[in-house]
Amino acid sequence: EVQLVESGGGSVQPGGSLRLSCAASGFTFSNYWMHWVRQAPGKGLVWVSRINIDGSSTYYADSVKGRFTVSRDNAKNTLYLQMNSLRAEDTAVYYCARPLGDSGYDFGYWGQGTLVTVSS
Amino acid sequence: NFMLTQPHSVSESPGKTVTISCTRRSGSIASNYVQWYQQRPGSAPTIVIYEDNQRPSGVPDRFSGSIDSSSKSASLTISGLKTEDEADYYCQSYGVFGTGTKVTVL
């Protein structure tokens, strides 16, 4: 069974940093692209970032480009999102997601999410 | 980048059929596959349609998807509505999510 478990969320002041993790199990992690998607409280879903199977290709939404970095450790079956220069508008539940197939922009499997709150 | 616009809300009675539209104003709706997600309150989204009209295993055949290039729209149809279908629904194409539709089962 595919399982994705996010961690690392919490409260941080504007301008601060946070690193989210997503532990994957139930599938061969190194064979799949991975994504981060976020959802501000009471708002819709927003795609944040994606990474290919070996981390050599990454892509970001304009709203986080230059501030967030996605990476992965295939030996640890873990996806990361390093978030720097955080802003109030980054407050959201962050989900990691896996496509149904080995690549692509569909989100067939989701974690339970981790809440990031940016506030002074 | 493009946007995907959905109606804010739709409501219908149990047993009836509801259709949610997802309109792409810029570019062709057929340029990238469209997916649909269901999100119940307090839960992560789950996929109900992928690649325009494919149902993942475990999703009831009451859920169906389609695209209409002439209207630049994708649609999700839920037939035989059940109270458990009450949720928010989002379309998605490439790295863009729709605005979301709240489905209320009266």
C-alpha cells in the first residue's frame, strides 16, 4: 500500500526557514516523480513543486521560485521541501503527492499534509 | 500560465445527477490531461478521474469525466448522488488546479 507521511510543519516568523519531509513507503520511491501541493486555510489547492526520479530536474510555481528547494534522498525514501524567506502567504497545509504512473502531473496518492504557519 | 475556472457551488438531491464544469480560457483544454479530485472536510484530496475520463480502481462508475474542446471545458459528472459525495471537487491540468466546486447533496 502506498503511504506518504509528511512532517516538519510548525509555526515560524516571517523571513524564517523550515524543512518539510515526506517519508514514502509501499512502492519503489526512486522510480517516481514526486510533487508538493499546498492549501491555504479555507482556500483551494495550489501546486508548488515537482522533482524527477533522481533529483536532476526540478520545477517550481512562480510564487515560491528562488525561495523553496525540493530535493530527495532515494536511499532514505524521503522527499524534502526546504522553505526559506517565508511569508505570511506561505501559510498552508503542505501535501506531498505521487503520480499514478511513474511521472507526470497527476496526483494519484497524497499524504495527510503538514501545517505551516507563518506569523509574527 | 493558464487558469481553470469552476462554478463555486452546485447542489442537488440524492439520486440525481450533477455536472461540474472546468473551463480553460487560455489555450486548448486538450493540451494537457485533466484530472479531478474529491476533498472532504479535514481530509487530503483523492483522485476520482485521471487522463480526462479514466477512473482509478476503487472509484465508483457513478463518476465520469469528459472534455469538450469546442467549449474549452472539462466536466465531471456524478450520477446517482449519495450523501457521501458531498465534498469539494477540483479539476487539475499540468501544474494548475481549478478554483474548486462545493457539491452539496440536499
